[in-house]
Amino acid sequence: MPLKNRVLPTGEIVSHPSKAGLFMGNRGILHGEDRTLGSSRWKQKNWIICALDFSGRKRELMSKGCYTELFFLDEAVALAAGHRPCAECRRAVFLAYRSAFARVNGAEARAGEIDKALHAVRVDSRRRLQIRLEVNTSEIPDGAMVHFEGEAWLLRNGRLLHYTPDGYDTAMGLAAGTVTVLTPKPSVIALQNGFVPVVHPSADAFSA
């Protein structure tokens, strides 16, 4: 049975055999000695998106006393789940994210301030449910993810690409109207102002 460490665009952490993930993440220590998750889905507000390889560091998954390694198909999925780029292993990307976020919010915030802003709007702490927005399709930027007919979809080049843990497998046009957005507002702002997330190569099949 695969470890429970795959994060969906809805923020849920599931067990899935896919090895297609481009990024790792962190929400704190969520597992016990048996490498299973407890009831908590975060232990800290700095939910980050990390590189799979950084300075040659080697990790044993879900080691005792170490943070729980989480995995995402790509950066668009990680943003939708409420994470932001790591300021250490992905420093340049974090600075680009912060700069795009600051174009609307004023002064460039520190990482902790961004985490606080994200945490306030990504999850209902009492009910432990993802906070979602109803937004007009004309206001949704490329790189954001939406929830439509019970599934997650990535908006790319004006089309919706259907998400699966193994990659994007189909596309359809984006109709005018309102739609449920999974990506939290601070990250939507960053996307609207020039931040470009890394997207899984399977999306390229639908780029036309």
C-alpha cells in the first residue's frame, strides 16, 4: 500500500501509487512511527513547495521526528492545495511569487506574512475544509485550478485541463459564467500579476 502522502488540488492527502509528482511539500510532522498519518493535516502555517532534489540531500520518507514529505503532480496543484514556493530550496521562485503578490498588496511581505495570509483563506480551521471561491471565469488567471462537476481542472491558455494524479488527460473550453476556484486568493493574485507555475508535461498535449 503506498504511503499517504499525495496531495490533491483540493488539499486532501491521499494514498496513490503515482510517481508523476514534480514537487515535494511540507506541513510539519503529520505521521507516527508506523508512517501513517494521524488526524492532523497540518502542524504549521508555512505550507511550502520544495524541489525534489536540493544540495544532494537524501531523505528517508516519513522518518521519526522529521517532517512528513508530501508530493504534488506540479506547482499549479500545490498552489491550489494552499502551498507556496519554499524560500530556501526554491529561492528564486519564491522571490518571483512574492514580487507578483506584492504588486497588489504593496510592500513585499516576508515568508511568514505570506503564510499568515494564505492560512486565513485556504482552510476553515474549525471544520478542516478547503475554502473555495465562486469567481467569474473572466477573472481567473492561467495556472489557477477550479472545481467543476466534482473534478479538479487547471486553467491553461484559456482551456480547462482535467487533473489526475498521473497527469492531465483531457481538455475542454471554458464557458462564461461563474466557477468554483480551488486556488486561494493570495496565489490567484500572484498568478494574475505574472507568476507562472511549473505545470506537468502532460499539459503540453493540450496546448494548441
